[in-house]
Amino acid sequence: MSKLLVNITSEGTTGRVEIIGSISEWGRNNAIDFREKCVGLKTSGVTDVTVYLMTGGGECMQASEIVNILNESFGKYKAEGGALVASAGTYIAVCAEKFIIAKNGQIMIHKPSAWIDGNETEVENQLSLLKNITADYLAKYEAKLKKSKEDFLAKWNAGDFWLSATEAVEWGFADEIKEPQKLDAKTEKFVSAFVAGALNNQNNQTMTKLTTLLVAALALEGINEQSTDEQIVAAVQSKFNTVKAQSQAQTDNAIKAMLDKAQAEGKIFASNGKKVEDIRATYENVGKTAGIEALTTILGGLQSPQPITSQLNGEGKGAATGEFKTFADLQAKGETFMLAFKAENKDAYNALYKAEFGHEPRI
């Protein structure tokens, strides 16, 4: 489920935005379309919006832009987390006015990262940009902390920081845990009456028919119409345990196959002082607790790190060099963009600079 799905709906004054999949697929056109839809919601009278997140993360700057658009459109927003909210997805979550996470949800926080290359000046410029992004993310997490800053920094500097729903609330990154929906009083009364009626039914013919259907449906061995209730219950429990064990074995095998494939593709490797086995164990735990779908999302979002400057432009390798006729046009984009453009389009940058000042940059 790495493909990005953005769904926006509304009912009356309430709006809902669903962001499912990898935010790394969030390009320039998505941002424009998303902004237009949010403005449309606001124009239609929507004043209260909730963002549902089920994502393994993606590009840091795109997550920041999503937050910008939501705040500019509605002033504030609430967020709900599904089985997985990781990496850049947690930035959207902690920037919300209130974040509610599913009971089986997992979140993962870590430092923004990127490949940085070029000469020493280019590396320094790109590193400065990465530090700015990291400082912004860290500030957002620290604003939510319920535990000490020192404890969090220890986790922050150690690498991937995984938290269950309960732990997310304890640390302050989530406000509530979404419990399974309970029956309302009317429905509960109806169900209770129905069950009581079934239990009080002493019609032997009906009970015999139910036993026959149960034996056939569950393929119970050693049970017939003359079996006692205790024998039937024991047989059903035995069947349940067998099916549960088989299902767990299938899940374990599926998780192992997914992790083997990811490791073979180079997506799982030793980092931040952690062995491959430790990282695999972390992902395995996610698969067992949050489910195969959540693990699929995470592994689908793992990819070779891209230069940080590629996040500045949805077209990939920097901005189109023909986009700027003069150096002033480039300057109008701002210092951060200029640094990114220079790092990945050095010849074009030098040409624009020389046309403006009569010589190429001296550094």
C-alpha cells in the first residue's frame, strides 16, 4: 500500500481528509490539488476538519506543506491514526490540535535523513538545510512531550523510535486511544433479548438442527446430535485453537517472506549502531502487532535515500534549468531554493550568475 491515496469528503460543517500510503509520492500537482480542495471545503462552510493517517512516511518537506495547507485553510485540524503512522507522517500528527490513535496503532519517530553530495561548499549548504528541517521536526515533537526532554533526545539520537498506542499517549505524541466502538443502549438491549431468547429455547428439534449445522460448518470431529453441550464446547474450542495456530503460522511465514525480500532488495541494513537482526526484529514486531497491512506500508515506503534537494521539486533532479531567464528570477525563489538549485544544477547556476555579475561565483 505504498501508493499514495488522498481522499477528501465533507458532511455539513465537518470535513475529513484521508492520507493513506507513502507521502514520498506527494508531488507538486498533489499539493496544488490538495490546496484547492481544502479551500473548496472551507468555502462550502466546513469549519471542523479531521485528517486520517495511515502512512509509513515519506518526504519531510511535503509533510510540512500538508500541515501548512491545512492550517492556512482551517486554522487548525484534528488527526486520527490507523495501524501505522511513521516518519514524516508523525509530523502531521503532532502538529494537529488533537491526535487520536487506533488501539492497535504503531508510530515511529526518527530524525529526517538524506543523501548529501557535491564539493565541500555544496555539502555544507545541503547539511545546513537538513539541520534546519531536523530542528523544525524536533521542536514539534518536544512541544508534545510528557516525559523529559533528555529521555526523548536519547531515543531521538538512537535511531528509529517505535511506540505502541499506549506508549504514544504516555510520551505525549497522541492524546487518546480510539477504543472499539461500543453498542448503543438500544442495540445492546436488542442483542441481549435475542441471545436470551435463543438460550431459553428448549425446543429439541431446533437445538438438534443447530447442533447439526454447527458440526457441518466447523467440521467438528467426534460430535453428533447426541453430544452434550460440554462436548460441543470442547470441540469448538479445539477447532478454534487449531485454526488460530494455522493462521498465526501463515502470518509468521508471510512476515518472514516480506522481510527476506526487503533485505534482499537492500531496504533493510545495519544503521545507527543497530544490527540487521535488530532492525528485522523491530519490523517483525510491527507485523505481528499492527498487522500485515501496516508492515506492507512500511516496507513499501523504504527506498534508497534521495538527495535532500530533490525534495524541493516534484520533478526529481532539481528545477528545470530553462525555468529561469535571469539570476533575479532564481533569487525570487528564496535562499533555500537557490542553494538546492546550485547543488544540483551547478552549470546552469554559474551561467545565470555570470550573466548577472560578469563572472562566475568565486566559491
